[in-house]
Amino acid sequence: MKYIRSIFVFIKITHVKFFLAVLPVLISFYSFSQISDDELAFVNRLTPSTSLPEKLLDTKSVVFHSYIFTDEELQSIQQTCQRAGIDVVTYYETDELLAGRDVTYAFARQLNSREITNLLFFQKSEKGYKTYITEFNAKGTIVEQNQPAWIAEDVSLAELLKKIYRATGGGLKRSNMLINDVPEKDIEINPITGRRAEFFAIDLKVDELVIRNTGDAVIDTILHRTFKTYPFKYKFSEPGISEIELRKKGSMYLLCYLHTRGEAAKKLLGYEGKSESAIASITYSDSGQTQLKNIPSEMFVYKFYFKHIDSGNVFLGTKWDADITFEQALKNHYRAFKAELRIN
């Protein structure tokens, strides 16, 4: 953000209106050129290896990539994989994979159903291009902690692809011959296993809600502070406890959220609508008044929802209330919930 502050200092006060008009674009540009914290945390679980996955040229693979890759760049990746004998069957955007626990588990089910063995992650940022090639662990975690991954990077995508091609010529067995010429994209992932509802669950008045701690001290403080005023039955749990265990301990509902681009969050949660440059979101001020906020559709947002554990039914609330920060998005959803159920 230091670049945005510098621009603001440079612009004279007479141009403030113009600056305010382009500020979302500047913020978006800065945000979009970075690798998200969620993605960094994910790839940091991988340990560099000098070897590619043993069965890379003998089994199916998928590519996860930064959403800012162009169609031409994805086509170049596919052509290189085809020449090298890597059978990439489809392409997904990485921030969608990491949007939330429900989404990641939905991806795991999809990858298992398509008998995927290998994962190729491609990043694009202001520093250039980077790839991680590793195996799919066939679990909801996607990879194990400290799992080996072949890693390469370059300021040029073409040079990076040459490194991949050369690396696959080191004696790996090749049996993949019928490989797609064109990247397969836009495969729908549905994280909702039950019914989808654009309202709040009235049963929360009597059924216990469980809220998972995240392990992040700042985030967990926000959660605990917010739910101090929750008037119904609730409790907190540790991050790693499964939904089955939560249900055994008496909880019926679970607070969930996604963290990804606004347009991706809407798609994953089943909202229909045309592509937009900005998404209107209902937000709450400190005084409790509702306001309409336009957030660039490619900016990362948080969107909360409640899930019924037994059925998988998801309750999204009556209005789109995503926001840029965890705290504001939680405030929006919590206050909308209280207003809908007429709770002071």
C-alpha cells in the first residue's frame, strides 16, 4: 500500500475527487499483483525437491493457477505439458481452491472422482512466474505438511516452461499420449452438499451453534468478542475438529466463511448474475446503520454463512454482505442475522 500513499501525497488537493474515483482501481492493481496470504501459507507446506513426482507422465494432473493468467498463457502451459507428456485434464484458479474448508473439500471430491494424481501450481506476480509440481494426497487437505514438490521460477513464462520440459526428460516413464490440445476450464465446483437458502435459519434460536477457532490470535479475538452478545446456545471449538465430532458433541449448526475474490465467492455459493466490475454489498456502520458499498469484483472478500451439520444445508442470509476485512464481514452478517430474527 506504500505506493498508493505516495500517489495520494503527490496528487494536489484539487484532484481529490479524481483520486477517490480511481482509488479502487489502484487498490485492486496493488492487491491483484500479490500472492495472497492463503496461497503463501498453502505452498509453504511444501518442501523443495529435486525430483518430479514419479508418476507424473503416467497419470492424470490438474493445474491450479493465479486468476490473472491470460488465456494465451494457459494455452502455452497446456502446449508444454502436452509436449512433455503431462496429462493435464483441467485448470482451476488457486484462490477458489483455498476459499474455505467447504470449498477445498469439494475440490478434493472432484479430484478424486477424476482420478487425479498430480498437482501443478502456477503463480504469477510482479516478480514473474513460479511453479510447484507435487502429488495430490487424495484428502481434503490436498497436500501433506512438508510434502516434496519440484519448484521452479523465472521472470519469463516461456523460460519457466522450458525448465519444466527439460526436467521431464530425465528418465520418467511416459505413457500419456492422448492429451488435450486446449485447456479445459470453467468446471463447476459446488461446496454446498445440502440445500442452498438465501435467508437465516430460524432453528438457530434453539439449536447449538459451534464456531471454530482459526488458530490466528487476532481473528479468534474478533470471533470471541463478536459472539459475546449472541443470545442463543453456542460454543467454540478447536480448528481441526471434524464436523462429525462437532455433531457428536451436540452442535447442530456451524459458522463458516469463504475468503476469495468477490466474483469467485458469489459463483461458489451459487449466486447468479452477469460479470460485474464491482459488486454491491450491504455493510453496517458502527452506529448500526446499513450502507451500500461497491467492492471491485476481483478484490478478496470474506463472506460468512451458517451451515446445518447433519443435512449440509447452507444459510447465506437475505443479502450479499461480504466485505474486505474479516471483522467487517462478520459484523455485517451477524448484525443482519440479529435484524432478521428481531434480536436486540
